[in-house]
Amino acid sequence: MAEKRPKNLDPFWQRLRRKLRWRSGRGWNAHDFARRYQGTDDAWSYRNSPRHQRRADLLMAALPRETFGAALEVGCAEGFLSEYLSARVAHLIACDLSREAISHARENCKGFPQIDFRVADIRHDFPGEELDLCLFSDVLFYLSQREIEATLKEAARRIKPGGFLVMAQEWKDYYSNLTPPSHVLSRLDASADWVLSTDITLHSINGVGYLMIAVYQRTAMSGGPAQGVGFA
């Protein structure tokens, strides 16, 4: 049975502001996620979901090395994938723009001292230096095309040559006011900073979309600092 489109519970005024921001080249912000994290420590229903556990297994299998030194997980939410990554990484910075999400993540992952949870918006506060791995999981589609361009340039500056950028992105037929993963791929392919490391994989989602996993390696080219792309 095909998956039904979930009901949008955000107030009309919030959806309108988000649409206006999107049209002006600015993506989602922390306020857009505030309601989701209220009154729950599993806002995305990951922890008891066989589908999301399978998704995490696919993502871990796609990592190009068994272990990494320094890594950044962008959009960690409440730490579900962070736990998986911690077994493969010596030091993991896991960030999210939602303070509520990070508070839940710290509570959920008390037994993982190698994870450094931070509240950060990568558009003007990109954590980490000399990274071996940077993971964007269901994050970049919330950014506008302009913001994605700046974010990828900053990622190139933060990831050391030979390091990896991994993008895992779900895309469903009914999505709107989001940037499709094909745009991110086009920008990575057009940049001298990146080279595709392994074949891109697509996994079907209940007949209405797909999960895409793409792994790019940082080249020896020099990535310059990106300009800030703040939001309102």
C-alpha cells in the first residue's frame, strides 16, 4: 500500500512565513521544527521503526572506511544515527539547529562520551576542522539552492583532502518547498572540490519515493571560505 501524505500540523501563519522565506532564497529554521520536538524524545519515530533501523544499516554499510578520526554529523536530531556513527568514529561532532533536539540527544546518548552534541546552524556556524567525514542525513533539502551552494563550499574547507562527504536523502513524490537531492548532486559534480567515490544508491520508500545515498571524496583542490547566508 502506498504511503499517505502526512498531515501538516504547523499553523497556517508558520507555513506561510516558511513559503515566503523559501521564495526569497532562505530555507527552514529552528522555529519550523519547534512543534515537532515538544513532548517527545523520539520526534521522528526512529527508535522503534524497522524501516529507519534498516536505513541506518544501509548508511553505515555505505561509509567508505571502517573507521574515521574526526567526523561531523549535520542534523543529528535526537541522536539516533549518532549512536551508529559513534562505533566508527574516534570523535564525533553531532549538531542540529534545534536546542530541543540537542537536549534530547544528550539525554539519549549519555553512554557515548565520544559524541560532542552542539546546537549549530551550518549556514553561519559550521562546526569542526580537518574532518575525515561529514554526514548530511535528511538535511540539505531544507536549505535553499543559494544556501546549499555556500554550505558545500564551507564543507570543502572543513573536510581535509581525502576525507568524505556522505549525503543520505529521502525524497517523496509529494514534497514541496524543499530542494531535491538532484540539485545537490549537480553542484557536487560541478565542483573541482569533490569526486564521486562510489556509485550512488537508490532505495525505494513504500512506492512513493526513494532514499538516495551518495559518497563524495574531497580532492586536493583548495576550497575557499564561504560567505554567510543568514536567515530570518
